[in-house]
Amino acid sequence: MILTVANMKGGVGKTTTSVILSEIAALQHGMKTLLVDMDTQRNAFKKVMNEVEEGKYEPVFDRLTSVICDAAAPNRATMAGYDLVVIDTPPRADARIIRQALDMSDVVVVPFQMGEDEITGVASLFEILPDKELYVFPILLLSPLKGSYDKGLTDDATAFFESYGLSQKEIHVWPMRVHINNNLGKRKPYHFQLTRQDKAVYNKTFDAIMKSAR
């Protein structure tokens, strides 16, 4: 199964979402998982790979490894032999490259925050979705740093998703804590210091994604 995490806007939580889903697959479900990092910053790769000597990396966790595809879609030979492939797409990438990743995907996960630019990034992504059956999972990332959101913007976002046949109930809401970003990876998997309720939300979304492509 190939899962692509995408939004045409940067800074919306694509890498965090990619790493969380990869770690759930490998650490909780025992799936042989490949995390493909298409971003030139290589943040996803660095979260799950440990540099043992200069230029040489080894996986931090069992059953989870990562490869770098700088601003390019991976080829199928690279992804062969894995139970799950998670593709972390770069921000502000060429639409053609993102479309290539989407074309080879079974599921697309769209993280976003409640801001005008973030919603615009989702809209731009939806414009290039391939004309095939592709399950889409919007994830609204709620930051504790923002206590409230503009109601008009929330209504606009809901109307936008409804125009694509996605109701508000189908938008998964993920709590984002500062310590998730700080401690993700490097021998500290996604559930480090998370509350039981937070972990349940992540796991429920992961299960829904897995069921969608069966």
C-alpha cells in the first residue's frame, strides 16, 4: 500500500504526520514500512534514521527505514517489498512531481491548519488529484498555541470539503502538542509523552486509512 501525505502549502505538518503514521505502522502493527522523504530538507529521513558515521545511516526503529528522493517521485523498484510506503511530499513543489506521487498512491492524507494559506494549499492539491479512485483523508491539526479560529474561515473550509463530497465528520482532527514536534523520532516514537486520548485519535485515523484501501 502506498500512502502520500500532501498539501501544496509548507509548514502544515506533513512531515510530522508522515512520521507518526510510519511509526504506528512499524511499531504497533509490525508492518515493514518505508518512509520516502521527497523534501530537500530531509527532516522526515532524519527523524527515523540515525547517522552512525559521516554519510552512513541506520534505522532507529525495527521494521521502519527511510530513503531520500530529493524533490522527485520515487520509482516502484525502490518501494518494492514493503507492507506500507509513506511518501512525505515537499512544500511548494512542482505540481507535476506531486501528481506523479499521487498517481502511484492508494491513499492521500492531507494535513492542514485553519488558516487562509493552508486552505489554499489544500485547494491547489485537490485541483491536481488524479482521475482515479483515491481515498482522501483530511487531517485538521489543532495547535494548543491557537485557542480559537475564525468561524468564517472554518465555515469556508467545511464548504470547500463538502464540494468534494467530504463532510465535516470525515475530517480527522488531530491534537498537536509542542512536545510531539520536539521529541518525534530519534529513539522517541510518536507516542512519547502523549496522553492516552491523543494516541487513540492517531490510531483511529491510521485504522481508517488501512481499511479504506482493502
